[in-house]
Amino acid sequence: MSTKRVLCATTALVLTATAATAQDTTITIATVNNGDMIRMQGYTDQFTEETGIAVEWVTLEENVLRQRVTTDITTNGGQFDIMTIGMYETPIWGANGWLVPLDGLSEEYNVEDILPAMRGGLSHDGTLYAAPFYGESSMVMYRTDLMEEAGLEMPDAPTWEFIREAAAAMTDRDAGINGICLRGKPGWGEGGAFITAMSNSFGARWFDMDWQAQFDTQEWADTLNFFNDMMQESGPDGFETNGFNENLSLFQQGLCGMWIDATVAASFVTNPDDSEVADSVGFALAPDNGLGVRSNWLWAWALAIPAGTQQQDAALQFIEWATSSDYIELVAENEGWANVPPGARTSLYENPNYIEVPFAQMTLDSILSADPNNSTVEESPYVGVQFAAIPEFAGIATEVSQEFSNAYAGQQTIEEALERAQAITNEAMEAAGYQ
């Protein structure tokens, strides 16, 4: 046999072995049951065809996802090769050495294209530990037809008083229409996130500069009383158990005049295949009270690799595929620019095709108006808009949000809920050595 034929045969064997190895590789991804994540799963076969890497999905409701991935990462359980986490967990877990640094991304991936707010929130000491699948703030989504019928015009930057007035004007109990739908569901990232962002605009904060809880202040009493009164007047029954997905469903069915929530929801409420009110939705910045701070949050659902994975290279390949500009182009080609994952890359907002999307500019304006380093009217010791970036926050805020939901449900007064929140928070912070 000639040398040339031997080399060809050897090359063929190597390629066959490499393909077989790839086909034997399976990664397991834990993710949230949001629309963009579910859409991503629909394209997974293309990733497998390109790489030979199979993907198994564990898709969970938001609160359950947080519990599962937190338990797995803190116990080095190794159940997942990729986790869907956010701006709260990433810098804390990265600092603890629980995540693989994403310093192996290719030059073509272009890390610098990730919006600075997203890149900064998913890094620790300048090292990126999670790649944003999409980024978001929050904004007002409203029925333009109902607003017109009420004889009102939504400002680009409304106040909370206007929102309450408009909610009351749009409420039609006989027709089953609620003037406003907001999160009241327990969970630090569900109702807890919403009320914390809202409280910022009322001048409230979680802690003073000595890490003392601030729930015994007038600002927090004003926040909770305003929220509860408005929702009792104009919100749906059982709002204390409604989170993102429940309110999305209500809005798409035409049962909400307004919904203040994640900017990422804009593509779902304007999609005529899913939304009965797709042709009559307007957008505005999240409300304020004239104190210099709006009530919008800052978040990214991002993909990270736990340090305990045995499939680090394959996991990195998937992250690069799913959070790339090429993936955005793939979704745009198949489903239109309105349905691409938003809020992660600068280049998306420089793309003339995307800027024509009705909610694109408002999404970007909302993201840019959220400042995690200056999220409160009075100075606070923590970084974060709808959370405080300390390890203890998730546990504390989950308990506090449960107390608030109990008050919304009439099981205790607002005053009692705030008293319990104060006690829960100070007890935990003292135990953790902050006080």
C-alpha cells in the first residue's frame, strides 16, 4: 500500500473516531420555561447536526429552576452541564469558583459585542462567567384601544399616579377586563423582584449603609399600600399567585389593560399567533414618582457552566452557538426579527431590520435607564436593582415575598407583613455577620 493511501486511510479513521466521540457526547441543560428558552429548544437539532453533540433539557418553572440549580451547584451535584442563571447568581458563584470562566469563547463570537450592562452584570473581577441568552429590563405594555376608550394618552415616561388612574379607568369587571396585571407571586425573582424594583421609585431600599433592614420606613409602607390598593381596585382575582407566565396569558387573552413586566414579553404580546390583542399594544418606560429613580429592573437569563461538569468543551460549544449573532440571524430568518432574543448584543440595536420592531427602542431605553450601582434614592450598600447582590438575599427575599403575598391575599395586614419582613431580614443579616 502506498504512503498516500495509508495517510488517507488513517485520516478517515481519525474523522470517524472523532464523529463517534461527538455522537456519544450528551449535555444536560437546566432552563426556565420562558418562551425564548422554549423556542431555543426547537432549534437544538440543528446544533446537534452541526456538532454531533446531543442535548437533554430540564425545563422548569422559574422558582423551581432557581432551587434546583442552587442545590446542585452548592453540593457539586453534577446533574447539569449548563445552567440558566442570571445577574444575581453569576458574580457570586463565579467568585466562589463554582462556575467555569468563559474565557475560551472564539474571536468570531465577539464578546465585546455583548451590551456593557449585561457583560458587567455577568462577570466577576472582569471575567465573564455566563453568556446572556437575552437581556431585559421592565416596561409598561398596554392596550392602546382601551387607553383610547378611557380618554387617556400614555406618556412615554408615566408616573405611578397616572398608572393607577388609567388602571381604574380601563377596568371593566362585567367584561372580565382588569385594568392592570402585576406580579404578586412569592419568590425573590417573581413578586419579590417586581416589588423591590417598584420600591426603588418610592424612595425605599432594602438596607441602610449599616445593613439594617428598612421595612419599618414610610417609603416601604407607601410602596406596599399603593401596590395592594391599586391591585385590589383594578387587578385580577388571585393576583397574589400570579407571576410572569400567568400575567402573560391574561394579557394575551385581552384580559389586562396594562402589564408592567419584562421587556422580553413584548414579542409574545405582539405575536398574532399567540396574542388576541397583538395589533393594539403600546409601550412605555416603567413608572416613577419624580424622585429620580424609575421602577424598572435589569436582568439577563444567561447560560453558565458549573465547575463540576464532565462536558466542559461540549457545554462551551453550545453556549457559543446559542448566544451568538448567528443564532439571532437563525431565529430572524425563520420567525422574523420581532422574535429574536433581545437585549444582549450591541449589534442587534445597530441592525436596521431590528430597529423597525415597534418595541426595540423602548427595550433598549429601559435597559440603559437601569443602574445597578445607583438603584435607590438614598445611598445603599449593595449592587443590584431588583435584588441585593449578596449570597443571603435569595433566601431572605423569598421569605419576605411570601409575607407580602399573604398580605395581598388578606391573610394579614400590610403593617404586619412589613413588621415580619423587618424581623426576618435583620435576624438573617445578624446571623450572617453583617450587623
